Amino acid sequence: MLKPFLSLFILFISWQAHGQDTTRLSLLFVGDIMQHDSNIAAAYNPVTGKYDYSACFEYVAPILKSADLAIGNLELTLAGKPYKGYPQFSAPNELAYELKQVGFDVLVTANNHSVDRGKKGIERTIDVLDTLSMIHTGTFKDSAARANTYPLLIDKNGFRLSLLNYTYSTNGIPIPRPSIVNLIDTVQIKKDILKAKDRNTDAIVVFFHWGDEYQRLPNKEQKRLTNLCFREGVKVVIGSHPHVLQPMEWRNEKDQFVVYSLGNFISGQRPRYRDGGAMLWIDLQKVIQDSVSITSIHKANYELEWVQKSNGVKKDFVMLPLRYFELDTTFIQDKLLNDAFTVFRKDSRELYSKHNVNVSERIKESNPDSLLYTIRLGSFADLQAGHIVGNPVLQSYGLERLNDRDDRWIWFTGKFLNHTSAELALTDIQMRTELKDIRIVKRIRERFEIDRGD
């Protein structure tokens, strides 16, 4: 009797396997994307009169591009000149271009700085993002636009997600009519969640701008709103605004996830706890069997990134993911910077080890053999690059270029096995050419797919 039963069991398992379709979707969430005066000044190239953010994001680009969907909080306006940081933000269009270039798919725009530049700021931000075909939600030109596009539906890899976005305030600045900025209103939030459910969504994500600035633990209101969302059927709650990291909780028995704050993704803030953030990975799994679909959180973890502000003549900002730089004790040469980097990762891990629930760090140790040093010469339009290609000093080190955009090349010279060799070459180039604003970078193979420059 055992053999027939075993045969039937094997057939049943085989039928189950063939009758089941499983797909996955990787989501990457980041925190506050800001531009203080120092960030804007660092991106400005006085020679071209343009803004260039390629150096800032070059190390996070391969991470962002590896996600199926990368989502961040755009905490500024794209209102045009005059460009300004705190307290009323307006960033250059080039920032938005670079965010698109490095892999962002979706931006949320409802935050306490949405109305910094009034009606023009709201509308122009929307127009710039629309021109780039960048998906966005949270602010709208009028009620008709909100009705037609909200909740935001995102179809990707066979998944349908609904994304909602709300802010606690607009810093006391009245929202100009007919513009709309989604404010936290629990009655409206319930209506929006119900509308999302009616649109055959696989998972609902709510991105809140909330909490107390610079506080490393969530307040009662954050917890209350989280529980309300979970009761209404939301699967993932993402928080921004405190500008420091706050804990994450994966309530896996109920298939629910909340991160109260991802900190600063990019900003000019340098005080302790504010000079970096976390990138949160959530992998969704969708199982379809007999026309029945079940979507759940398959995996959730995070990785840390720190924003380095150089101490050189030009105060560059460069984002350093720990996966590439933690094991390299020679890259950050300045002791004060290295100390700040060490404090950030120690503080972050202590907070998460004590307060996170079921969420650990995603660590990818770089293979030393795959990492080289090179010298980044800068970004140039192809037609303006003659003085690079024809320079004998640069040619002696070997020239390479990255086709970063249709109208822009990023040029590199040299391949060095250690930082000391790269440093000697950098000094030589600065002394013997007109190129002064150059720097040593790490060659991350995922990022630098180089074309020969000769």
C-alpha cells in the first residue's frame, strides 16, 4: 500500500509545482533627497556655467540600477532660479536629470518643503519630472489631476503596486489654489486605501513625511498612523523627515513592514546622525495558482550609505555605500572624514541592532581583485574633449571614458593598484596640466563600463 500512496504523493507535488507561478519584484527605498546651499555650490562648474551631479551619485548608481524599482523622497522644489537651499529650497533641473540617469524610477513629492516656492514651485516641479518621464506622486496641479492619477498605480514585472504619499505640514505656508499637496488626514487616507484596493493592486505602499526632526526613535503619532495603515490593508509603510535613521520592523507574522525614517540620502547636513542614511531593500513575492494570487514580503534588509564632504578647495559631496568602502582603509585619507565615517556606521548599527525587528544588514563584501583606483578628470561634452584626448601627460597614463549621457562623457586616466600610486599620479597631472579639480575614485566594475578614448 505504501508504493501507490507514494506515487500519488509525488504526482500531487509535481502538479502543484507545475500549476504554480512565482514571480518576484525588488524594491529599493531611500530617504530624503535634499540640496542645501553647499550641495548646489559643489555641483556648479564655473567653466561651463552648468551643474553636474555625476560625481555625487557615481557609487550609488549601480545599486539603484540593480533594483526593479528605486523610490525616494524629493524634499525640494524644481522651481528654477534663484537656486537655494534652506529654508526655501529650489534645486537645478540637472539634479532631476541625474536622479533619472542613476536609476531612480519613482519620486514622492509631498513634504514640508513642497510649497517653498508657491504655486510656481509646485507646478514647475511636476513639469520637470513629467518631461523626464519620471513617475511621481504626492503633489498635483489641481483636484482633477489628483483624481485621475491617485493613488499612483505602478505596473512592473507582473506586479501592480499602489503608492500613496502624505506630509504632516507645509511649514505653515498655505497651499495655493488649485494646487494640492497631500496632507496627513486619516479620513482621506482611508478613502485612498479603499480606492487602491478597488484597482486590483497586489500591494499598497504608503510613504509618510512625519515625525520629529533629529529624533532617533518614532513618536506616538508615527506608530498610530502605522497601525491604522496596517489595519486598512497596507503592506509597507516608509517614513521620511526626521533626517536621521529610525528603526525598521518586519512584522512577518502579519506580512507588514514599516521603517520610521531612512535618514538623509543626500543633503548638506553634517552633524552627527544626519550625514548619511539607509537604503531599504524589500523583495515582494507573488504566487499565482488556480487564478488565485497571493503577494507577500519575501525578503527585507538594508544597507548604509554615508555622504562625504571633501575638505579640499572645492567642497565636493560624494555618496559612499558601505558595501564598497567599509573594507578600504586607504580611500578616505582625511582623518576627520574617516572618523566621521566610522562614527556614522557605528551609530547606525547600534541603533538598528537594538531596535530593528527582523531586519538585518545586507552586506556585500567587495572583492579586492575587482577594485582599482583611477583619476576622475571630470564631465565634458564630447565636442569639448579635444584638450583631454590630445594631452600627452594624460595619454601617458592611459585615457578612458564613460558614456554617461548622450551629450556627456566622464573621463578617467590611469589604473592603480593602491591609493599611494594614484595619489602620485594625481599630483603629477595637477602640476603638468591645467586640470586642477580632479580626484581619485574607486573603479567599481558594476558602474564603470568604459569606452576607450583613443
